[in-house]
Amino acid sequence: MANIELITQLYYSFGAEDFNYNVRLNQLKYIKELGKGGFGVVNLMYDGIKKSEVAVKFLDFNNSSINSQLLKKEVIALSNLDHLGIVSLVDSFPHN
């Protein structure tokens, strides 16, 4: 908690309940669709926390080619990238 002053917004849950990711999702405002692919759709959105536009990828879990190992590999790969030509992974969370 020593570094809490560095955080611009803090999320929490009460007691033993699971964190409600809709709290985070509600900070994203849709601007337009950027593209569709085999795994889902990417939208341009405004992130109220970062105060900037972000690309948000919504995965289609009805697609049989998406599995947890593939998803985990993508999240790890994107979170380790630092390149001007590739968007950075800011956050990942489930959404239904």
C-alpha cells in the first residue's frame, strides 16, 4: 500500500466476492470498429482511466479455435512487447 498514491484509480471488491470486471469495462467508451478476425472483433474505444484512445479486442469464445493455452500465450507475448509499431497490452479481463 506504500505506492497507492501512484495509482489514479483503485478498484476493490467487498469481502470474498469476485472482482466485477464490468467496473473496468464501464470506463471504456465505444468509438468505432477497427476490424474483425478469426478470434473476434477489435474496437477503437476511449479509456476513461488512461484518458486516451485504446484498441480493445473482444474474443469470440464460441470459436472452437480459441483455447486457454493460446489465449495465455497471446497475453504473455503482448504484455512483453515494446515496439512503436505494435500496440501495447494495457489490461486483460474476462467479459461475458
